[in-house]
Amino acid sequence: YQRRVHGGMLVSLRRMTTSALDNPLLSSWRNEPFGLPPFSRCAPSHFGPALEFARRQHLQELEAIVATPDVTFENTAAEFDRSGSLLKKITKVLQTLCASATNPELAAVELATAGPLAAHDTIVHSFPGLFLRFEQLYARRLDLDLNAEQTRLVERFHLDFVRAGARFSPEQQARNSAICSELAELSAQFAQNVLVDEQSSIRLPDEEGALSGLPDDIVLALRQAAERDRAATSEQQRVGAENQTSDPGHVVTLTRSAVVPFLTFADRRDLREKVWRAWTSRGELDLQKRDNWSVGMRMLLLRAEQASLHGYSNFAEYTLHDSMAQTPARVRQLLERVWVPAKVSAGRERALLVQSMAEDLAAPATTTTTTTTTPATAAPALEPWDWRYYAEKVRRQRFDFDENEVKPFLSLRRMMAALFDVAQQLFSLRFVPRPDVASYHPDVSTYEVHETLVDGSDRLVALFLHDAFARPNKRSGAWMSDLRGQSHNRSRAEEEEARRPDGQTNDQLVVPIILNNTNFSKVEPDTLLSFDECTTLFHEFGHGLHGMLSDVTYNRLAGTNVLRDFLELPSQLMEHWIAEPEVLRKHARHVETGAAVSDELLQRMKNARAFEMGFATVEYTACALLDQSLHALNEAALRDPSFDIRSFETRVLQDLGMPREIVLRHRLPHFAHLFGCVSGTDYSASYYVYGWAEVLDADGFEAFKEAGSCFDKTVARRARKHIYSCGNSVDPVETYRAFRGRDPTVEPMLKNRGLLESDNS
């Protein structure tokens, strides 16, 4: 037997078998750059055995905790925080690959391990004797001379156990474990179903006019997508792939980064409709093979049962009990305050679109005319697949702004430089490219992150991996994750792994490893971004900074391990800098000439962007309200034979008065935030958090405005300390108050969205 010692505790581990020693997931990574996983040596077959070994090791660590005499903070809370480090490390590798570089073998592993991993979590929180130790710590926490962070850790762990069912009877614990396992399996299946549908593509007809209206960079992106599509494996499904020829042609993949530009610029109305219908049907394109309606329905039933086990009337109440909002009523109060004026705003936008459409149809026929009518034929009504197209026309007509006029100034290369410059000015960070460090895919760019300290010395802060482009084997959307989180409470194995020969810690092997994923359309030699895509880039970078700048002692409280309605504050606050003229004047430079963007163009863009706030607010807020309505249903309502999830979606939107020309940003069969978050934060009953955090970020950015500069050093130091670095070591209400000097007000958010009464008069 091998014995490892930490803090006087003996942990007995089974001798590793030869096969385990040969498993790269279980071998030392200290010789890999920065302790990165050995991606090139990892095969799908390695994960099952490695996870099982790590799971058993974790249980042995828990046995040692329970067997330790007495109950102290160090031998219980701190040791529990250190436990399971190997399991967490391997799970993060699997989640990263399944999200960003999957294949059929990895997908099978994901499905096979989702249930057992969820079951393991319930085993941990029902481990005999463990919760009793936390009960004792919790009861005595104010008498133990703990610091504020230690007290917070005890309180959070105690609540984690309670919410995981530690007080359940054995029968209830068994049922809760089965529910968690099935939910994990269903979530993985839902996400995989969506990924398959998003790998689908629509091939545009090889005829004159099919590409009419599309800017050159989009045509190039569709062409290059077709070339990649043709080279992909034969198993990849294609929607509308008839009449294929040896010419790859042009295809629209069913990802947001491809579909939205097509719907915005394509003159052919029939093709816009075809693309729109396929895109909004993800998760239900082939109900015989991939029925996400059924998957989602089963998950709703299980969640309602789980909430009932915990004594709550519905899942929304159970979820929101541990949030800043605390109750569904407070969530609805915010959403409904936004919903009514947003519909009014969207109605004004619709009137302008209808007028533009009528003018378009009345114009003399040209090669780009989208629809023709005769005196005997009524003009077609504005449809959802028309909205973005005519909104772009209105922007050109009313605001003299063309998205294509600004895109050449927003190359990905320039915007990455803007990101790093903002981080440098706010937090003294430098990003050093490391092209020699290989990752899981050639698209991934790797950077060392350094900080220049006040005394001029240099400190390694993190490793940053940026995965920018859409691929067939990568899930859609944008997200931040980590392969190694920040903590000063490392396990014995982690300490040994990072120790240099001189006994000092090798910083390269302990700093956070942070990943940002986006799904931009890859175009050579340089991808041009829309302003919305730039906002996404800054948003995810804000999450990344939340992980990189974390300075917390304990794993449970570090980085992004915060309440869900605080989680989006660091990301949404960072969005503000891409809209600052000071940033754009410096970094928005023409991709060919290098000329700086003009103030006049920036002003026209600002005026034009304010135009479609109604649409954006409606499509988001409707999703958040639908989420709340779904998860407010109790188990009896969901089991009623007359209940149908499809009809429920329709009925909720009718009751809300959803404009027929606007669809949900995420319809239920592909609403991965609710049903398919297998490697990130679950947003079920919590999609409102973007709106909640927007109140905080809008109010928070006002602090920089009040100081007279978006780079004010004093405000930046407060933002770092109270938003980006403190993790969950402080109650989020208190930490925001410490940053701002008061509680937030909703008015800045409403003003930014043009929803104040004074803005609408």
C-alpha cells in the first residue's frame, strides 16, 4: 500500500495497477508545459478506468476524514475542500474535449460516465459520518476563531450538503441519487442531440441570385464552410443537401455565427425562410432519432420530484432559494418590469420594418428583389425570417449605418489586442503568446498571463487558452471553463506535483488554466467580427478574468464558484469596454489599410445599435419568463395526462403577448442552458441571471463614468478586489455594496436599453 500524508492525516490508496500507471490521465503531468493534460496521448478508452480509479481514491479520502478523531476546521472543512482533486482534474479534461473536440467515441464515454459521476456526488454528500462533522462545525462556527473566509466555507459546505439531501432518509437518498444520475445522463443526451443538429448544413442552390446581398466576407465563410463540410466524415448529416456536385458550393451551418449574418443580409426570402426554419428546429429535426422534447419533459418531471423531496412546491423555488434573488416572485418582478416596455419598443421597431418592407416590394424589380407581388396578390406579412433583414435596411436608411462598413475595422486579431490592452490598463496584465504550447486542437491559441506588480516585478498569473472558431465537433455558443482552478488549499498530491527540486513551488504548475470558447466563422487570413460578436468576445473574457484573477484560499469559494445571479456580473461588466470610444479609436483599425475607425462612424454605429434594443430584449426576456413558468409547475401538473410541453411553450408565449415576428432566442428543444449544460453552470430556473446581472453591471460601470474614465485606477482596484478576485468568499450582496458603496439601482440598465419612460416619450 502507498500512503500519502497531508496535515497529519493518513490516506491509504490501493496500489496502482500496471494498466493504471500506463494511463496518461493517471500519470504525472509535471513534465507537460504548465501541467497541461497530455492531450495527444489521451484516448477515449482512458477515461472510464481513470475516472473509476479517481472516484475510489476520493472515497478513501472521505473515509480518512471521517475516521479522524475530533472535529476541527482543518481536518474537516479544509480537508474536504482538498479531497477529490484527481477526480476533478480528469473530469475537467473530459468535459473540455466533449464540448470542444468531441467524436463518437468521446460522446459514448460522456453518456456512459454522466450518470456514475452524478451518483458519486450524491454518495459524497451522503457519506456516513461526514455530514455529522459539518453539522458540528456549523453549530460552533462562530466560536471557533475562524476568519471570515473560513466561516463562509463552513456555511457553504453545510448548505451544499443540505441541498444535496444529507438530511434525507435512506430511501429518499437512494431516490435522489437515482434522479441526479438520470438527469446527468439526459442532459448529456440533450446536448449531443443539439450538436448533431448543429452539425447539419443547408447547401445553397448553385444558381444566380442565391448569394445576392451577402457581403464578401460572409460569402467566403460559406464557401470555406462548404469545403470543410465536404471534407468531413460521411456520417455528418446534411439538411437540404440535394443536388450536390463536385463543386463544394456554399453552405450555411446551423450555428448562430453562420445563420444570423445570412438572415441579416441574404436577399432571397425563400432561402432565409429555409435557413430560419432549420435553425429554429434544432433538437427536433429528426424526432425519430433525436427527440429533445421528450428528453426535456423527462428532466422537468425529475426536477419537480427532486424539489418535492426537498420540501419545495416546485423546482424554481428550490433553485432560487440559494441565489441573490431568493424567490421566483422577485425574479418575475424584474422580468415583468422589463417585458412591457420592451414589447412597446419592439412594436415601434416593427412598424419601421413593415414600412421598409412595403417600400422594398413597391420598388422596381431588380436582380436583388426578394419578393414580387401583383395587384391581385396581397403583400406578404413581415415574418420572423424577415426581421433581421429589414432591420439592417432600416439601420442603413434611418441611421446611415451599414454593418459591413464597420466589420473591416473589427478583425479578430485587432479585437484580441483590444481585450489584452483593456486587461493591461485595468489590472496590469500582459498576455504573452505561446504558439509552441500544443493543446487539444490547432485552433487553440495559448497565452501566458503575467502581472506587473507595483514594485515593477513580474508575476505569472495564469495560462489562457482561446478557442475562437466553430467546428463540426464543437458545441455551439460561447463559454468559459478551466482545466485548473485557483486555490491556495492544494492537496498533498498537487503540492508534490508542483514542487521543484529546491523545494519551492513551480508557479507554472499551480496557476489557473482558463479557457474561452467562441464559435466565430473561421475565415482566412483574418476573421472579421460583427459588433455583437465583439461583445461576446469581451463577455467571455470577463468570465476568464474572473477565473484568472481569483485570489481565494479554498477551492469551493474560488473563481466562478459563485451564486448564479452574480456569475454574469464580471462578464457583462467587461462588455462595456468594447463600446468605449477610447478603446475603439485605438484598436478598431481597417484590416487592409490599418486606418483608424472614424468618430463619425462610431457615432452612427452607436445610434443604429440603440434601434433594435426592443427586439433583443423581447427575445431574451421571453426565454427567461418561459423558464420561470416551466419550473414553477409542480409534479402533479407535469404528470397531468393533458399536459403537453409543446403546447405549453405556445400557450406561455400567447399569454405574454409575444410578437409573432420575434421568436425565442432559444426554443425549448435546443435550450441547452436549461437542459444541456453538461460541463458548465446549469441555468434551469435561472436564465433570468443575465438580466439580474445586467442591473449590476450597468450600475457598476456608472462608477467608472462618475470617476471620469473607463480606466480609472481607483475604481479598477475596487472592481478587481470586490468583483473579479473574491470569488464566493464574501456574500455577493455585501461584495457589490463594498465595490459601489451602496446597493444597485435598476435605472442604468433600463436607460441602456431605452426602456425608461423618459426614453419612450
